[in-house]
Amino acid sequence: MPFNTHILKKISLPLSLIFLFAIMLLFPAPVLRGASGGLLLWFNTVLPTLFPFILICNLMISTKAVDLLLYATRPLFCRFFGVSPYGSFAVLSGFLCGYPMGAKVTADLYRQGNITKEEASYLLSFCNNTSPMFILSFLVMQNLKDDSLKLPTLAILFMSPVIVSFAVRPYPRKFPICRGRMPTPSGCAPLSEALDFSIGNALESITKVGVYIMIFAILTELAGLLPASRSPLGLILLSCLEITGGITMLCQSGANSELIYILCLSETAFGGLCAAAQTASMIKGTQIPVSSYLIKKLATALVTSLLAVLYLYLS
């Protein structure tokens, strides 16, 4: 019996891939819709909004320009979140730039020895979030279509990861300051070499993000063919694959507006499995467990739903 179980585990992934390949051959139209929609979303929205931030963050880290920024961020973030000065830069990036910038900056700082593994794991639990631009423009204005929800929604989605950060913060509260070696290129033109390195790294990262968006857009289209996807539970599970399409599905479901609001905010706080896959790609090789990240994101989604219920009850 143990032998059979071992064989089953060994062939489960190949069989799953063969099954997926067969489904894609049988239903080419949903595959085409998903691939086209995912790539258009990446090209029209994600690439122009995320690539410049990845590039400038790479440049700031590799040329030590980030050291100057730390003077502005560390007085508040170091005390409030109990992080090191470099950790405060990850907090700033993660709250302002959107998925998966918080994870990428955290992983880069850890790889270069500027933060400890313990701090990197702690930062990842709360500083990899949806950007304010996505929340205000896509979630509130395009889908919820209620400008009065801008400030409450932004406040709820910023408060929930902060609350989780206090719950999961390790002790002692302050992390040690690491003196890691910054990867500044050597030679007579360090800026040009740093720019080449940063462009290459940014292109690799943004390409991975685009491929993951396309993959999950295809999976969403294929999963939508299942009869169970039309049930309330099926709709919720389907929306968790990728938040852009998921939020649109929830808002077009015809459900109660209060329920839609709670589900959309929870989905945004969780980030979806697509964002989780992007995060796993960014932290690859750091030995930071993705399972721990997912558990904390689910906790953030739960806190977000409770705050949304409280807001709707009090308003």
C-alpha cells in the first residue's frame, strides 16, 4: 500500500498536465479568450504601471540610493512595525506599488543580506498588497461604481494587513540591522552597469507576472465551463483564481450589494491564487515558505471581511 501511494503521488502531476492538455484541445475557444484577455490585461495595465516601479526599486537597491530614502521612512515604519531600516523600504513598496512588489523587494533585500530571514518572513505577511491605484480606479470606480466608497475601502484594505502584522509580529519587536553587501556593479560607470542589471531583472520579473496572469486567465475560462461554477460557492471559488476577473465576476453576479462589497474587499485583500503564484516566483530560492504566506493572506482576508461588515453596519 505505501508503494502504491508513492506511485500515485509520482504520477499525479503528469496525469494532471495530460488531462489539462486534453481539455485545452477539446475547448480551444475558452483557451484563446483566456490567453488573449490575460495578455491584454498585462500589456495594457500591468506592464505600464508595474514595470517602472520594479525598475526604479532595482536601481535604488543596487546603487544604494535607497539608503537616502530610509532616512525618511525608518522613523515611522521602524517604530510602528518593529522592522529594520531596510525593512521599512519593503513596507513602503508593498503598500504603494501593488502585487508582487512587496514580495520582490523583500526577497531582494534578503538575498543581499540587508534583512534576516525572520524579518523577510514577517514582512511578507503584511507588505505584499494591492496598490491604491488598483483599489480606487478598478475596484471602486469601475466595478463598485460608488465614489463614496473610496476612502472607506482604502482605509479597510490598508488597516487589515496592519492588524495582521501586529498579530504575527515576532519577539523581540525590533529586528537587528544587517550590514549586507549591496550588489553595486564595479567599474568606471557603475550607474550604467546598474541600469543594465536592473533592466534585465525587471524584464524577467514583469514577464513572469504576465505569464502567470495568462495562465490563470485560461484556468478561469476553463473552470467557468463547469456547471458548479454557476453556484454561489462555485462563483466565489472561481473569483479567487485571479482578482481582476474575479472582482468583475462578483460585481456582475447580481447578488446583494452589501455581500458583493464584502466579497470584493476580501478577494482584494487575499490577492487571488495568481498573485500567490507570482509571489512564490519572486521569493524562489529564499526558503521562505509560501504556505505561511498564504495562511497570513487568508487571515488578512478574514480581517478585511470583518472590517467591511462593521463599516456597513455602522454606515
